[in-house]
Amino acid sequence: MKDKRIISLLPFKQNDAIQKMEELLAGRYQILKDLARGGFGQTFLAKDIYLPGQPLCVVKKLKPQFADRDTLIIAKRLFAREAETLYKLGNHRQIPRLLANFEQDEEFYLVQDFVDGDTLEKELIPGERSSEIYTIELLRDILQVLSYVHQNRVIHRDIKPANIIRRKEDNRIVLIDFGAVKEVSTLAIDDNGESIMTVAIGSPGYMPSEQQAFKPRFSSDIYAVGLIGIQAVTGIAPNKLEPDFETGEIFDADLSSCISISRNLAEILAKMVRYDYRERYKSAKEALKVIETLFDKQSQTYNPQTSIASFESETSSENITSVSPEDLEETAENEIEENFSLNSDIIDRCQEELTLHVGPMAKFIFNDIITKHPQMDFNQLVDILASEIPEIPKQALIAIETLIDKELAARKKTSTSTVKSKNIAQKTPKYKKTQKKYRGISYN
């Protein structure tokens, strides 16, 4: 017996009143506006004119790419199966209820509850980093809903910020737009009469390799959630991240210090987005357990990490020594060196060098440092790099120092007259020299 919650669909009534209205779907759903269009179909905001108050709802239209008889038969069967799955999942308060499903003019429609809120795209702003505690809480909230989905043996397949809504009513996240039902739009029949999918379900950047190969797993959803976490703490969209050329990995836990997050969170994110699905958390429940443990710990003891504050403490007054008279000449020469400003060319070359050693995160590291320290000089660049990335390979620092030394030498040639005109003897011992942590000392 069909559950009463799925509303029976009335035939389209051909009368003058309705003909004057906008097009009605299934005789009752009036389309108000187009919400989204994509390769798998269209999504509309509508209202149900047969219910009291004419409540808002969301209508999704799915159209098979091929309209031959065999394809449509399989599409109908697939659509009915996936609609039933969505109906069951709708028992969770953070998944929209399925109100109706129907076919009209060889197109398939789903009608679901309208969720009033904004997608995570409004929260995850490009170039802006979220705090660690926010990221942990976001991961926890997503994984709580996803655990319910996985327990029902369903793989979402299209987790991304656009498919997660922050509901205004209670500020909870709501998971929408499950990918499985989109198979109706990618269905085709091969030469042997077998049904095949012509396009992998998912979104570029959030879709792991096995999903692109039409073999999604529960850990494929974990991969997408992990990328949302990385997007939150870095401000970088997944499609801007380049995987390591040798390992294929897209995130390295060793870079935790450069994005000011704890090692624990970095390791969790790294495991969530492993290239090999067998090395990730097997399900949302497993990942949730680890995140909840970290959340409990961080909510009690969390203090936002500020690596720049750490750097400033190293160069505070306690670490500053007065320059002796015999150092005055050297100090004056160093002043000329330090007053040379950085330019885009030298920064680009330093960035390329760092990329060879720490991977694609180098661009983010440089952009972040330049934003925080727009007036830094050459010496400060090396010091801040060392402070931001304690694990930076010595070869990288040496290579960057070499680039800087060459640039300084070239610039000093053009500044010889200025150097000679300085009257060093008249300088009072007001200069102070900052103790350098990395320049001029042996590396480990």
C-alpha cells in the first residue's frame, strides 16, 4: 500500500481559470521561478495550489538523454527505485521530504520540501579562511547527517557546498540533491542491450577518482566532505588545488602549521581525501567518531592558532639586542639590503622554488604571507617562511636565499653611489638587530 505521505496526483484540469495561470505540473504545482539548471536537469521553486496556504516546494525535472523505448523503460524503473530511497531518507529532519514523484511528457519529476536558508557557498568565501573550531563543527554537522545516509546503504555522490543548506529556522545544515536519482538523465543502452551511464554523477573538484570511473563508494562521500573542510581552512576551492605529481595526494598534513590548524585536524583531513579510497575512513560513522572526539577536545581547550603571533614573539623585545659600535658599519649596509622591496618577479621565482619542495600549497602560502605582511623585505620573507612552515626543507630555504642574494647583488650594483654617500660615522647606535632564526645558521 502506498504511503499516504506521498500525495496522489490529480489529472490536469482543462478549465479557463487554470489556463490563465502559469503552467501547472501534475495539475497542482505552479512553477514560480527557475532555481538551477545543469547537465542532469532543472530545479524550480514552486507552490502547491491544492494545499492550504499554498506552501512552497522544490520541483526537480530529470530528462533522459535518449528517448528510445528501451531507455525509457529502464529509466522509469530506476526513477521509481531512487524516489523510494529518497522518500525513506526524508524521515531525517536534515534531509528534505519527498512529497511526490511523477512522469509527464517523458520527463521525470520529484517534488520535495522547500528549505529556507543559504547554501554553504555563502559561508565558504574564496580567499577567506575559517577558524579551526568552525571547520570541526561543520564537518561534524555534515557527517552526522551523512552517517544516517550511509546507514541506509545510500551514497550521496554529489556532496559540495551548493548542496548543503544552512536552514534559517534552526541554523542546522540540510543535505540536498542526492546524486543517485540523477542517473535517469545519464542513462543509455549500449550495443549489447545493456544499460550504461554516459556521465559520472558528481561535481568536478569534489569527485574522487573511483567515482569518476563509475565506481563510487561510501568513502567517496568522505572525500567530498574532507575537501569542504580543506576549503574552509584554506579559502581555496578544490578545483584550484593541484595533486602531488608523484603520490596523487591533494593535501599534506605536514603543512598544518602554514594554515594555522592543529596537527590532529590536518591528519584527519588528509585521511579523508586520500587518493586511494581504501586509505580513507570507510564510512561517515567512522569519520564522525574521530571528528567528535576532536570537537570535544577543542571546544574545551581551543585557542585559535596564530603562527604570525608566534613569529612576532620570536622577534619581540626580549629577543632583540643592541648593536655594538663595531657592528654599526655592518648594520648600515644591512639597512640598505633590507630596504629593497620585494617585487612580483622575485616572489614568483621564490614561489616556484617552494612549489618544488612543498607542492601546490606553495601558492597559497605566499599569497597568505604577502597579505599579512605587505611591507616585508627580503630578510623577513625568509624568516616568515621558516616561521610559518617549521617543516620546510632546508633545500627550499637555501634555494630561496640564493635567489634573494642574487637579486640583492644586482640591486646593490645600481645603488653604489647611494651607499658611498652615507655617512656611517655620524650614525648613532640606535639600530637594533633582530636575531635571525634561519638566516646565517646551519640547517638541520
